[in-house]
Amino acid sequence: MVAGLRQSVERRAELEEERRFFIGAIAHDLRTPLFALRGYLDGLDQGIASSPEQMKKYVAVCKEKSNQLDRLVSDLFAYAKTEYRETVRLEDHADLAEVVHKSVDGIRRAAESKNISVRAEIPGEACPARGDAHLLERAVSNLLDNAARHTPAHGEIFVRCHAEGGRAVVTVRDTGSGFALSDLERVFEPLYRGEASRNRDTGGAGLGLTIARRIFRAHGGDLAAANRPEGGAELTGWLPVSEGGD
């Protein structure tokens, strides 16, 4: 009994430490774009940006920082939502092929603006899965967004959706630098940023892959990360195939 109580107290202390770290890290990530946004708005208000070109540049930065804040808040909301399995409507039916198609359409413009090509291999027939189509689209979009942020100009993102052995599988590959070997075991940890190119400099909150894996797991599947032998990262998620549907 004493040993069990001690373990319970130690676990509670660990959770409290994790909570404090989480709040501190999020506060830092929110403060950084807010500080920049305030600085550029002050510049506009005080007339520091005197020429039309300077004003256009200041406004563009403000828009970029506001978009970053929107993304951070959106990630936080999704992260909190996936804490609770009851928010996942497992009684619903989703077509993973359609989910992937929508996600690819959503990322294509941003990728092309960086001269990144997006290739998709999506079956013509439905790829049924049981679950929340909206959440699944969020998960796949997170994988594509991660790939787009870490793929250099003139690189390529490849997306494949298919059924295999009672599973609906989606794979996202990129031609970036891949994951550092020391990062592979930790890429799904909340707020974890690896070394090299996959870090805060890309503007992420460090929650995208965490959220994606939670969504796949909440649907009875999983998400795994790997490096491709020829270079680049590969993320593979799977869901149980739904028998029938609406």
C-alpha cells in the first residue's frame, strides 16, 4: 500500500511538471509572434513605414504573424479535443480516399507557392473507415503540412491512400532532410522539436504530429514515422476498414 501510494504521488508530481512545461512552452510560442505583431503594428502607427513598399511589407508580416497565431490556437484546440475519446464519433463512417483528396487539395496551393510538387495516388473507389471524417481530415492535413514545411523548394511530396489487409492506409513522403535518428522515437511527443530543420523555425507549435497520431489511435489505428532509404521522411497512418457505411 505504501509503495502504491508513493508511486501515485510520484506520478502526480511528474504530471504536474509536464503541465508546467506545456504551459510555459505554449506561452513562449504565443508570445513570440505577438511580440513581432505588436512591433510592426507600432511601426505602422508611428509612421516608421513611410513608403508604400515599406507599408506593404509591414502589413504582410502582420498577416503572417496573425496566421501563425491562428494556427497555434487551432493546434491547441485540436490537441485538447483529442484528449477525450468521446469526442470521436466512431459510429460515423468516413471515406479515407475522400479525406485524403480534400487534404491534398488544401495543401496544394501552399506547396506550389514553394515550388513543391504534390503527387497523389488515391483509389477511384471508396476506402471506408469508421470514424469522424473531420478529425481524420485534420490528421492527414497535419501530415501534409509537416511535409510541406520541411521539403525544400523544387522538392516533392508523395501521398498514397490504399486498403491493405483489413486496413485503410495513408502514407505521406517528402524529399526533405528526414528525421534525425535521435528524433524518431520522440517526434510524436507534445511540443517536441528536433534538431536541424524540423524545429520552431518552421513556425509550428510542435503539436501537429502529436494531434495526428492521437486521432489515428482514437479511431483504433496508429501512426508511425520513418526515414526513407533514398532520403526524406515517411509518415504512415492506418485505420481499421469499415464494413459497409452510409
